[in-house]
Amino acid sequence: AAWGYTGGKRPYGYMGLGELFVFVFFGLVATGGTAYVQDESFTTLGAFAGIPVGLLAVGLLTTNNLRDLLKDEAVGKRTLAVRLGDHATRIFYAGAIAAVFLCLPYMAIVRPWALIAMASVILAIPPVKTVFGGAAGRDLIPVLGSTARLQLAFGVMLTVGLSLSG
């Protein structure tokens, strides 16, 4: 999957499918697979936990593709950002980040301490504000760092919350 992103005759990353594959492989497969190894069975919670994890990875890729939008468009790379355009890509980024936190109430039904991860929402505010503020090009590099820190904090807090409730 990683090679197919930019390699081969038809790289899927340049067809606007990068975010979908990142969501599936970095979220659902990685998280669901890890849960499977731990529980020795597939669980709804394990699969569902992959959704916010995958969405955060999508946020990183979306930021990168937004940063490179004009260059990618000029050379014919049809990333999702190129296909959506600047404004819609910014909305897509914010929507992906917001959806991360909308997953928590469901997980809290099964594991109440999962709500600890909601505390990481404070880390989501600066990158979303920067993206909506119109940052472009190099000015989006700090958003990559902020989104990565959000991904790390959310992941640690979700892991702790799920462990405390288990």
C-alpha cells in the first residue's frame, strides 16, 4: 500500500485516494489489527477506535496536500486537495479533526474513561485556526507539527482511557 501511493503506473495518491488509503491502513487496519493481536478476536470497539486514529492520519496528509496544492496541480498530480480545491480542502481538514472527537461518546458507552482523550481537543484549536486563517505553502508546516502532536496526545490519552475502563 505504501509503495502504491507514489509508485507504479497509477499511483493512487495522485488519483485523490491517498486519504482513503491512509484512513484504512493507518487507522482501521493498524488499530483493529493491534486490538486483534491483544484480544485474539475482532471487536467493535477495536474497529471503532481505528476511526479517530485514521482521521488524525488523514489530517496530516490533508495538511501536506494542502501545502503542496498549487505545485501538485501544476504537475498534474490529482490529489484530493487538488480535486477539492483550496477552500473545500480546508473544510475537509477541519471536519476530519472534528470527527475525531465525535467518536469519543460512542467509545465512552463501552469504556467511559475513553473521554479522557477529549482533553486533547485543546491541541486541535491552533492548527484548525491556522488552516481556516488561510495559511498556505510553508506557513502550513507548523500545522503538520501541531497535528502530529494532537495525534500523539489523543492516542496516548485514548489508550490510557480505554485501559482504565477495561
